[in-house]
Amino acid sequence: MTAVLFDFSGTLFRVESTDAWLGGALADTGTTLSGPDLAATARALEEAGALPGGTPPARIPEELAGVWEVRDESVRLHRAAYTGLSRQVRLPDPGLHDVLYDRHMTPDAWSPYPDAAEVLSTLGERGVAVGVVSNIGWDLRPVFRAHGLDRYVDAYVLSYEHGIRKPDPRLFATACATLGSEPDRTLMVGDDRRADGGAAALGCAVHFVDPLPVSQRASGLRPVLDLVR
């Protein structure tokens, strides 16, 4: 293998809990909710799937079905989809829907998996190129920089910058071309069997990890090092 492509959310990083997400937005705006109301609102937001990278929606409201399908193809569509989901939940201030969305893009909202730096740095030491291929509607580079992982990434291929989302093989082909690696010498690592599994259609090898909370997955990425020698 001459290159490894990694998914972002659930693979290299995990977003904060819905409780922490809501609590942070309330603190940022000086808004308060009582204990029972805070817990109930967090549960409702989680059921709605309003936190990008969090629990998927239990259902997609009919009025959001169209934008949801293409949410990762542009900044505008991504924001519209997720603020649309959060607006299914009543908040003390309507402006909090945008505050919540903005918060999820901050580095503090994300934690790298414990073995991410080790695995990425080891790949670099072995001369293996590293790319990040993500279905996303915002620039995740600041998250990598803030957590010290940007130094290990050779290329970012993000759906919203290309108007193409996984599992479309064209996104993986773009990543391979950017890294100068042939697909049959490239490994894709991700947590979504449909989206990340699309790399197999291009001829890439594929390896899956479980998108567990950070505290529950200390060494889920280390098997990658045994696959790339």
C-alpha cells in the first residue's frame, strides 16, 4: 500500500455528546435551562439527529427529505439540513439553532481517538501517504490543526468542496490522484459500510472500524498498521 484514506467522524475523531453540545451552546449564549428541561431538550435533539456526527435521525421530516439526501454537497445544504432537524425541537431562543450548528464545527466539539496520532505518524514514517475523505459540509482542517494531527495529513478531499459524496467512486478517485497512489495500492478506512465501502468499486482495499465513543475505543485504528507494510 502506498496510501491510506481515512474517514473523519467516527473514524479519526468523535464529536462530543449531545448533552455537552447543548450545554456548551447554552453557556456560550448565557441561556439557562432547568435540569429536567435540559435533559429533555438534549434527548429530543438526539432523537432528531440534529448533531452532525452524532446519532442519526430516527426519521427525516418530509419537508427536509430533499435537502437531507444532498446535505454533504455544499455548505448551504449542510447547514439547512441540520438546523432544519434542530428546529424540530423547541429551544428557549430561536437563535440557538444556529449557535448549535456553529458549535459543532469548533475544534473543542471533537476529540481524536486515542491511537489516531500514533497510527497517522507511523504511516508517515513508513512513507505511506495519508488522505482524509469525508462527507461533510464545512472545513474540518482547523479541527486537525487544533489537535495536532494536520501535520500527518497529505490531502483533504471533502464532499462539499467537490459537490460529490461517498460512496461515489469519483471522490475516492480524486483522493488517489491527489496522493499519486493507484487505487489497488490504496486502503480506505471508515466506519460506514455503505459510504466508505464505495471505495471498493474503484479497486481500493477497505477496512472498517466501529464509531464508538472515544473512551470505548482505545486501539481501534492500530490494525491499520498491520494492513500497511
